[in-house]
Amino acid sequence: MAQETSRAVGPIVLLGPPGAGKGTQAKRIMEHYGIPQVSTGDLLRENVNLGTELGLAAKAVMARGELVCDDLVCNMVRQRLLQPDTKRGYILDGFPRTAAQAGWLDALLDHELFDNSRPTRAWPIVISLDVDYNQLLLRITGRRSCPTCGRIYNVHFQPPREDERCDLPHGTKLETRNDDRLEVIQPRLTAYQEQTRPVADYYQRTGRLISVNGDLPMDDVTDQICRIIEDHHA
Ligand code: AMP
């Protein structure tokens, strides 16, 4: 796929349960359209690693597989979206995750972030990745990431060439996310059912939700997402 780096795209919201492939697809869309991936999970993990005030507040909540409170997450997202690299558009991955966050995002796009210097559309393209439950479990338990370059693997579906080592020349040992442990997976899926499903319902009610079958091969899912984006801008 040739990269496109000139026109405005999105904003795009990727919805779906943990393990649906939001991060993987967001990275592919980011590369294709040259717009940044704004992953609230990654931003929070960065804060935890840096030991910031936000990171200290979020660490224990994340380790339990629960959601960090709306105020902290929304503030963090506002700061990130004000960065100049989001002017042509961005992909939200893992946000909004509660009905309050979805309402907050609509208000932000309506009032604060849409000015003449930003060619992005006010309303996001909302894409939901739907995945079978057993597939989700395999995706979460098999997920490994490289702490050096961020590349994501899955020991069941896309194993690295050498066991537990990144394929790139640095060959860093791969890591399992703290909250991908079995005992944390169930609370994360419960948080999704109870708090994030209403977000999909909210977008559905307002006619903005487009569902994609996330069980399809990765390339097919990417093609479908690109088609949705193209149709939206046609
Ligand atoms: P993720 O990488 O998207 O699976 O997120 C990892 C963890 O970060 C989640 O289990 C939550 O604890 C926290 N988190 C990420 N995004 C949000 C959000 N939008 N609202 C609240 N908590 C979040």
C-alpha cells in the first residue's frame, strides 16, 4: 500500500474489546495515511514507566484491569490532541471507553479542536472491530511486544522467528503486558462489557457506528477499514 501523507483523514475512532486488534490496525492505518495513533493505553503505560503523577494514579487501576477515571484520561487526551501532528487527523485507539468519554469527545471536537487551522472533520469515523470471544482470549494470552521498537507479535498466530525475541536486528527479548495475565483478562473483558459497550450503543444510536469483522485475516481487516475511510471522504 502506498503511503498517503497530504490530505486530512478522520479523526478515526477504533472501538472493540481488548485483543480485537485495535493497536495492530491503528499502526497500519497510521503508516498508510501518515496520521498518528493516539492510544490511551500506550500513553498511560508511558506515564506509568516515567513515574509521572498520572502514572502513579493509574498504575494500580491498570494492574487490576479496571478503567482509569474519566477526568484523568480525558485531560491526557486533550493534551495529546493539541499537539501539531494531529492537525491532518489521528486514530483514537482505546478511547472513548465510557459513555462519559464519548460525550466529552463530541464536545471537544465541536468546540475546542475544530478551528480553521485544522482541516480534520469534526465528527469521527467510528469503526468497531467485532471478534469472537475464544479468538479474543487467544489473541490476548499470545500477545507479546518488543520493548525496543514496539512491534507486536502473537505466539499463536504471528510468532517471532526466534522464540520470544524480536525479528529486527536488535533481537530484544519480547515482553508480556502486565495486564495480559490470565487473572487480569476477565476484569478487562468485564470492564469492556459494562462500560465500553454503551459507547458502541451511543454511536450506533447516532448512526455513526460502522462494524468490521475483526476475525478476518489482518490484511482484509485493514483493507475494509481503508475502504470505510475512503467512502467517508468520497
Ligand atoms: P489498552 O492498552 O487499550 O488495552 O489499555 C490498557 C489499560 O489502560 C486499560 O485496561 C485501562 O486500565 C487503561 N485505559 C486505557 N484506555 C483507557 C480509557 N480510555 N479510559 C480508562 N482507562 C483506560
